[in-house]
Amino acid sequence: MNRRTRLLPAAIAFATVTALLVSSCSSSGSEDDNDSADGTQSASPTATAPSTPGTAAPSTPGTPSDPGTTSAPGTPGGTTAPGTPPGTTPPGTTTPPPAGARWQPTPGQTWQWQLGGGPVDQSVDVPVYDIDGFENDASVVAALHAKGRKVICYINAGSWENFRPDSAAFAKALQGSDTGWKGEKWFDIRKLDQLRPLMAARFDMCKSKGFDAIEPDTIEAYNQNSGFPLTPDDQIKYNRMLAQLAHERGLAIGLKNDLDQISALLPDFDFAVNEECSQFDECDRVAPFVKAGKAVFHVEYKLDTDQFCAKTKALGFSSMQKKLDLNAWRKPC
């Protein structure tokens, strides 16, 4: 599975069961896979939800082909020291580009989020796409840019995935408990010195492919059963490190869920990505992003649009209904 929700304490069992059901349905060919991106039935079936990448991936993981990376993949090139406050650059490091040099998503921009279901459906007429960074090469990003789209690079920044091409670079000591998704384990985010160059390499990949921004997933390990004694402060330091890495490369970055730390991290992140705030009656907690002039890209899975759109549109969110496997189908507000 590519897509993951917050595994809230009260919903861990539900999420795990749901993942199994989705996997079962996709292997037999569910009717969801015949849905077009605009919510109507398509004339011909689309690809089923992706199986575990590395075995039968929906597309071959792309390799960086665009010039202009900030540093060679695998090197931290110009990053700040772990724990350095935002806006502070130690001697001998590269000064990050000014905030105006990177894209700033604005409230209300419509978007498409496709992490599964085969090749990216580029026909959706929206200004923002969020797609998998490993599974899409530079040509996909360039094609979307040619249509006037901004493109967000989805990567997992908080847990190890055994199906990614760089999985061997992550030491066993960095891997904790299972996240609830097959082949994934939480990172020990306290080990900034080890994770920083590995995340820098992934961000360099996004940059080299031409992406405009990054969506780092699973960045709230401190309130999960990670297998490590993580604290809220550990998470804030780690998430700020991710923001610094993105900004040093001229990329915007979104805060994925992590509602409890929005007040602390709002200055560091350029937009928010939220799953199911309406389902859990939490949307007001994400609203500070909009008040700061920053977009909130929001989805619901179980609720229909008539159950959440009125409120989230009033809050200025970019909301839509999606299916759990995040294929091309979407039902926007």
C-alpha cells in the first residue's frame, strides 16, 4: 500500500482491517478500479490498486533525469546541523533560498492526489497534483508542468519501506515496530545524523525530477507504537529538519496530519495535507494554515461530499472525497 492514514489509538485496529480489505478487493478487481477521475464510470477499466512496489509495481520507479540537483543524491549538501533553529545557518553551509523563491500553495486551490491505480491520470483539470516521487519519473512531472500544473512529490519520511529502491540504505537500528502496513517500520527519528543524509537524498531525487514541493508521510511517530521512546520534542526537531531540507532545495513542504503540533510547526511548513479531519471532527484544528495564507489539501474516505464540503469550503480548505487506495477517482467539493 502507498497510502496511509493516521493510526489514532482508537482506530489502529480499524485501519489495519481496512488495509487488508483493500488489498483483498484489489486482487480480485473491485468496481472502484473502473471509476474515472471525475467520479463517473469509465468506458474501460483502469489498472487495479498497486500491489507492493518492487514486486508488481504500477509503474517502474523513475530515476532522476533532470539536471540541477542541489547536491549529489546521498549527500546532505548544504544542510544545517540537526536541531538548528529555522532561519539559522551555521558557518560553512549553504544559505537557503528566500521564501519567495519557492512555490506557496494558496487556500482553495483544487488538487488531485493519486498514489495508486497505475499511471497518473493527467487529464484532471486542477492546478495541483500530488504523486509518488519514486514511481514517477521526470517526464511525468514535465508533462504536468506543460499543462500548467504544480506537482508535489510524495515520499515516506517517517517509516522504512522494504519495497523502495533505497531500502538497503537504512540501517536495521533505524527500524522499529511495524506501522500497520505490510513491509513498513517506524524510524527512530531521534537519530537525526543518520536520517538527515538519507532524507536529503530523497529530497534531491524530488528536486532532480522537477517537483515543486514535498509531501512527507508518517511524520507523527511520537504518538504511535513506534518501538522507540519518542517525545513530542523529538518529532518537532525531526519535522523541522525535513522542512529545512526542502527549503534549502527551493521546495515547498506540507505538514501531513500531526494536528497536535500545528501551532509549533506552522511557521516551518508551507501547506498542510490532512486526512479525515471531518470524520474525526478536527478540521478547526487545521484552520490556522488557511489563516496564515497557506493551503490545506484535505480528503475524506468514508464521508460523502454532502457530509463535509459545506464546512471545509467555509474554512477555505481544498477538499475532496477519495477512495482508500488513492487511485485516480476523485469527487471534489
